Amino acid sequence: MKQLQIALISANNFQNPYPVYPLGISYLSSYLLQYLPEVDVLTFDFNMGSYDDYAQFLDSHDFVLIGLSLRNFDDINRYTENHFIPHYKRIMETTRSHASKTPVVIGGSGFSVFPQLLVDELQPDYGIHGEGEESLRQLAEAVINGNSPTNIEGLLYKNDKGSFIQNRRTHYINKPQLHVCKDWVQYYWKTSGMMNVQTKRGCPYHCIFCSYPLIDGQRVRTLDASMVVQNIEEMYREYGINYLFFTDSVFNIHKEYNEELSKLLIEAKMPVKWGAYFSPSNLTLEELKLYQEAGLTHVEFGTDALTDQQLANYQKQFHYNDIKRISSYCSDLSIFYAHFLILGGYGETEQSLNEAFSHSKELGLTIYFPYIGMRIYPNTRLSEIALEEGLIQSPSDLINPVYYVSKDIDATTIPERARKTGQRWVFPDDKHSPLMNKLRQRGVKGPLWEYYRYA
């Protein structure tokens, strides 16, 4: 009997500042292999193959289901405004041309931000909003057995009138296995110098601009800590991976879990270092010391603003004094730390900008990654503000990148004013790839941004 085959496609081909391992595909593939062992799961990565390669991949197999993962919607850079919809449309056209009878389901973080808009644009057979493993398993079983899939949580499907209906999601998993693809690991470890792992899903915060709650939901789910460590041990033992980045929306949102995970990492005695996204709140010096003992070397703070005025406007759950305090902790422990900022966003004034630039001189040997303005996503408070102020007429306008920039500031002056502070600022359009390439060629691993403090 011929073995059934499912294709999982990583559509992302954006490589600035470096290619990112398609972690979602590996979680999906591992889950399907665990619960549908009779199915052969094959993968294709557009960071490693062309449209012609993809067409040949489709021609060489007879798939029962094709899953297309959309990681990004655009590059969230108002200077370049790289938009990925044309790329995704070409992938869909290739899929329909070379596998016309195979049902196609799309998902991924980019899709989960714009599910209704993207199913209208790409016209798949199905979509999966949010966490994908169990929904994809149920959809695959339904397709294989010829059953109706319309009761699957998170599924988007067409009704009798041809409109897409989106099912709600109420159940989640917490023990997803992760087995990485050998060929992919070798490519990404060489080109990006790190691998990605999740420890949590979901974000409980209410920042006015953020898409994370749209992707993973607001209920925080911790993944089994012992299994996370097993996954890390497998990557280190089999592939020599000794730097990881935890891709949680915010790492420090569950103290008890992080303590358990850190102690397990310490007990494993692996020479593996790691970094993560952190909030400047809900973090103590003792916790940072524990994380450092467990391998933490790099902290990327989702700071977003350096004044209490703007932190309140963005609905952040901390104050500038928290930012200053936690920066000093990192400095005292010799942990590399960077602050990601939004300058000129909702509520920004010349006075708050001046205060932010002044405060930037107080945070030690750090590096700043600022965005000018705020990318507007649907179903956020910022999208409501944009509607109220007439910046957009409908949420559908957001399928093309729209940015909110305060009318009370001169955005063109921001880069020069930032550099006059004497601090290290890296704006999205700054050219820094040559340095990164040189360091990668020397075999240096990790995110590398700490080197820009002296560049």
C-alpha cells in the first residue's frame, strides 16, 4: 500500500538581518509524525529553494494535503515596506498549477494576524488560526477519511455561500514534541548562528499595537519544561547547537516555570547559551542570576518607550524606573542587553522625544533598535484609534502596510537626534550585514548585535 504524504511548506524567504529557522514547521511535523505515524510528512523551505524547485517538489509526489506556513506579512519597516503578499500569491499559483487536486491549508503567525484578509487574497481550501498542531492533525484525518472538518477549532473553511467561516479556539496543547530537520539545521546554524525553541505560548499583556495576542492568544501556556530541555539536549548532542533563542513573546511571564526550566538546564550541564525577549518588569536580580547560571547571555527588552508618558500611551505595564533598574542589573551581571523602541508612535510629542533621548544616556552600555512609527494591525487598540482618526477607513486597508506616526513630531529629525546622544542606535535601514557576514564566517554564533555597541 502506498504511504500517504503531507507537505508542509515554509513560505518565508526574508533574510534580513539573517534567515530564521522555521520552528513552526518543525513543531507541526513532529506532532503529525507522533500522532499520524502512517503519514509521511515532507517539507520545503523557500529560504533554501526557488519556485522552480518547489514546482519540481510538487511534481515528484502525490500529496493528500499541503500546508503553507506564512511567518511574516511584511518587514514592518516603513522605509522599505517590503510586502510579501505577491510572493505568497505566486506560491499559491504554483501549488494550484502542480497539485490542482490537493487541498491547501494556510496558517502560521503571519496568517493568524490577518486570517480573513489572507484567505480572501489567497483562496486556500482551509486556514488555521493560531496554534496549529492539533487542528492540522484533525484536518489531515478528515481529509484522508473523507469526513467533514467544519467542527475543528481554529479552522477557517468555506460555507455554502463561498464565504470563509472562522471557528473559535478554546483548547490548547502543552507538550509538543520538537525534532528538527537535519538539512535545515545545518543551513540555519551556519547562516544565522542560532536555533529557536519555545517555552511558552500566549501573551497576557494589552499593548495597543501588538499582534502577539492575535497569534497565540492571551492565555499563557507553558510547554513541558523537561521536554524543552530534552529538545535542547537532542540539538546539542546530534548537531552541536550551543546557542538558542527562546521565541516566547515575553520570556519572564511565569516565574515558577522559568525557575523549573533554569534548574533543569543547570542539571543538564550542557555548554549551551541562550537569549530571549524580556519585559523590563516582573524581573528581579536573583532571577537574572539564576537565568545566567542556566546559560542566559543576551536579553532583548521589548521596552518600546523610555518615558512614562509613552509607556502609558502604549499601555505598557512598567515605568521608566523599571527600565533603568533592570538595565543596571544586566550591566552588573555582564549580560548583553538591548532595548527595542518605538519612536514617534501614538501620543508622542517633541517633549517626550527629548526626554527619551535624555534617558537613553542613563541605561549603560546597551544598544537601541528603534522603529519610527507603529505598524497598525487589525483587532488592536491602535487599529481602533486609526479608524477614529480617519487614518484608515476599514480594517481591510491594513493588508497593505499602514503606519501610525504622531502628527506632533517631525519624524525626519529622529535618526540625527538619536545619534547626537552618543549612544549606539541601529535603525531598520542601517547597513550592517557586512559585519554580521564577517563574524559568521569566523564561526561566531549568537545574535551578534552586542558587537554593534562598538561599531
